Amino acid sequence: MNNFEAEVIVVGAGPAGSAIGTYLAQAGHEVIILEKSGFPRDKICGDALTPRAVKEVGFLGMETPESEGWHKNRGLRLIGGGHRLEIGWPEIDGTPNYGLTKPRMGMDEAFARHAQRSGARLFEQVKAMSPDIGEDGWIKGIHASGTDHRGRRVGPEAHFSAPIVIAADGVSSRLAVAMGLEKRDDRPMGVAVRAYHSSPRHADDYIESWVEMRSSNSAGESEVLPGYGWLFPLGDGTINIGAGLLDSSPQFGSVDFRAMMGQWIADMGHEWGIDESTSLGPIKSAALPMAFNRTPHFHKGLLLVGDSGGMVNPFNGEGIDYALESARLAAEVISTYSRYPKHVMREKLQEYPALVGDSLGGYFTLGRVFSAIIGHPALMQFGIKYGMGVDVVMEFVVKLLANLYRDPKVSEADLIDRVISALTRIVPATSNA
């Protein structure tokens, strides 16, 4: 059996795992990242970065040139209730005024290669099989096995030792579960389906969100479909089209998502020049773990970042932003305390969940309220019908959904910024609430 040692072991080389690997390596730490698949590899997602996520990419020191497939967008187009609104991304100091799209097949590899260039050791096709737990109950390493290119175990076995381990292994997070951290039932969960199509509008300046999807029934009448939809131009001849549904919806668990996507595309596909003939592959689905659906985010030497800790925005299903932010916060705490005496380090690492809670807890709690409200079709339809025709309401919605507002404590803020900031402060802001 091969044995490897490091200061930190990261399980998973998606955006969260690669980002924390980058930060720690840049700070001079010995860090190993384990990825069960080989790059390039896909991830079922919307492929879009909001300006908030683009800002986090900048913190990593990572370049995003158009020549490498990064496509810029100017804002969000909202469609529903007979309304169609194009709203530019808000101008916020320190935050880019554009978003980016790039297929996850290439995006994740870009993050992983950046971590490698920063000094992290990346082991591809190495799957974490189980935690190595010491007599005191704290994790001290990972038992792993080699895999084929699809992540299936084929051997050989290896052991990776480190006093700190990061779970960045996604929604199901086998590592977190093995350490006794199960998903919470009091948090919203979503399901998303995604497909790629060739489209003449592949270089559109706006990402598109359908807060109300429709199809025509056998009588030729228009009827509302459950959930929400998106179309993201990728600038490479293709678009990412998808739909999502929260478990607060009465239709959750009974919807045929693939049939629903087909109905929706049949109804609106002419706008983007897409139909069955433009499909570039099968429709795929994935779960969206929202609003801290697995806690605590630090447990006996294991830190949870990104999807493993349920860090997905309940307002819009975005996860990359929060994967990158949680990685940055975790890296700051680890870099500060990892070389302290063991008993001090263990105590100080408890600062990580507090930092994540302070940064995201209030907003995610607000999102839980929102997810419960939109589970009532009548309320959702009322909001779409009467809210989308009011400009100030829609400016508020875009800022809230994308988590793009000025903090009155650090910069000049308008009334909408102040309202959103106040709302996030008056709800419980702890990651464990």
C-alpha cells in the first residue's frame, strides 16, 4: 500500500476542493487533492457564474479569457406572467459587473489545474473509500483506492495522512456521512435537469430565467408547468438549458422532468432555435442541497465546503459562488491555525462554521422562507402577475436572488440594498440554526 502525508487532505476536485487547495498551496501548505474521476469530467449544473462568483474567481488569481471558453454576460433576462425584463447586473464596488458561463466539463478542470499550478498535489482517479479515524474519534487521514476514468474502484489501495481533512465531495458526501454527518430534513432540497443544445443565440449577452414555464395542452391552451427554467448561452455554439423544482412544491416527487423539458422546449424553443434535432446529448438530473442541509461544518477534524455542506442558494439554485466562498473562509482559518499545537488548532478550527454562518447564514435562512412561499402555486402566480410589471420590485428581486447588494456598513447603499441587508440580519444567522 502506498502512503502519502500532507498538512491537509482535500476530497473532491470540483470548484470548492480546487479552490481551497489553491489557497492553501499559495500560502505554503502541503495539500493533497483526491479526485475520483479523471479530467475532463462533467458535472450536472447550470454552468453559470454570477458576478459574485466571478469576484471569488478573481480572489484565486485565476484568469478567465474568452479564448479559453469563458463567455461573458451583462445581466439577467426574466420571463413570466406575460412580462420579459432585461436587467443588468448591479454596480457594486469590488464586484465585477458581468457574469461568466463555461461548460462544467472544462470549468472544473480549469479550477483543478489552477490548484496544481499553485502547488497543490492532485491525484486523479483516486477515490476516498473511508476515513481513517484515530482512537480519540478525530479523522487523521483517508483510505483510498484507484479508479477507472469513470470513478469506479479498480485499485490499487493507498493511504493519505493529514491532521485536517476537507470534505468537498459533493451532494451525497460519503466522507461526511462516514463521519456521522447526515443531511438535515429541515432544509429545502431541489432537483435540477439539464441538457445542451446547439443554438444560433449561443453568444447572447444575457442569461435567461423563466420564473414561469408554459406548454400547450391538447386543446391548444397554454398551461403552467411546475418549477422554473433557465437558458444560459455558452458562446461556443451551444446553450445550457435546464429546469428545477423545490421540494416545497406540491408536484415534487411526481414530475417527469424529461417530459416537462420536452413540453417547455416545444412551446418556446423557436425563440432560441432549438428543438429535438438540436439536442447534443441526454437530459441529466442532479439534486441541489440547499441552505446548509448538512451541519456542523466542522466535526472532529473534518471541514465541509461547498455542496457537501449544503451551500446552495435557495433563491436560485446557485452553488459555485458559495463553494468558492466557503473554501476561501476555510483556508483562512486553516492557514492561521494549522501549525499551532494540536489541541489549540482543534479548538480554533471551530471558527470556520461561525465564519460561514456569519457570512451566509442570514441570507440562507431568508432563502428557506422564500422556498416555502413559492411552494404555494397561488402565491407564486400572484407575485409573477403583479410583481414583474413593477421595475423597482424586479430590481429588488434580482439583487435578492443573486445575493448582489451593497452592505450599508462598508459602502454607500440605496434603499433596496438596505432592505435586503436588514432582512438578512433579522433572521437567525448561524449555520447550525
